[in-house]
Amino acid sequence: MSEPSYEKLIKNEDFINSVALAIAKSPRIQLLILESVVKNVATKDDIRELRHYVDVRIGDLDKRIDSLDKRIDGLDKRISLLQWVIAIGFTILSVILSVLTFAIMTLPR
């Protein structure tokens, strides 16, 4: 059909009414129109699957975060222990230096 023929059909009210009636009566045509119009619409099942996937991924991230928290806590304890060892080491070194200084000062000249 040529372009003017389509324009005549579209303007023909009887044709439009018959097309509308055919669409209203045929579930198959309704489904074809619906599928062509809404191809990329998510269904409830799609959303449910996506929600489940996101929940699983969030659970995995929570586990990783907990693991990192434990490792950081362990590292913090080790650093705290090292600070105490260094403080005690410097205290002992200070005492030794004080004793040696006193011993050197009391040596006869």
C-alpha cells in the first residue's frame, strides 16, 4: 500500500473501529501489542530474583567487613602490646643508663 492509502485507512472510522474491536476480542493480539510495547519491563519474579541477589551480595560484604574488623582488632592489640614492650624496654634502658652513669660518676679519678 502506498502512503495515501494508509492515511485513508487511518482516517476511516469504520476501519479504526474494526481494528479496535479485533484487538478487544483477541487476547493473542493484545499480548502481541503488550509485548511489543513493554519489552524491558521487569516482572515481580525479576524483582524478587534481583532482591535475593542483592541480599546475598550484601551478606557476603557483611562477612568480609566482619573479617576485616577482626583482623584490625588483632592488629590493634599487637600494636598496643608493641607499645608496652617499647615503653618497658626504654624504661629498662633508662635504668641501666642511670646505674652506669652513677657507677661512672663514683669511680675514683
